Amino acid sequence: MLGQLQQDILQELTNNMEEDKMDDFDELYPELTLETDDMIMTIAVKKDYSRIEDLDKRKEEFINDLNNFIKEFSETPESDDFMRYYDY
């Protein structure tokens, strides 16, 4: 079993790798940062919404996709792992 220092180092390395991956998306996809009093979420949008000419319909499509994304995430083991953060 890893000691706390090893876990911290592994987590930091993982975070750095994830940040490097997100840097790659900066040039490929538009990003959106959503912020409330409780959270900040940065999203790289891979879907091309430019084919939907009507702005209201484009927005509706994006919001539907965002809701589906959140629903799918909530049903994954990663969402459980994420919430386990608060167990420590």
C-alpha cells in the first residue's frame, strides 16, 4: 500500500498529466468555463455546433448535450471516485 507522501506525489503527477492533456485541447476545441459560488468547471467542446444556424436551437442542442454528459458521468464509477474525495 502506498504511503501518504507517495499518494500525494502520484496525484500531483496525474494532475500535471491531465493539465498537459487539456493544454492540447486549447488549440483544437473552444473552451467554456462555468462558475458558480460552489464550483468552477472548464469544458472543451468537441462537437461542431456551427451547422445549427438558429442560435436558440444551437443553444438548446448544447444544453441538452451538457445535461446528457452530466447524466452519463453520474452513472460512472469515476463519479463515485470523485465523490470519495470528501471521505478524507
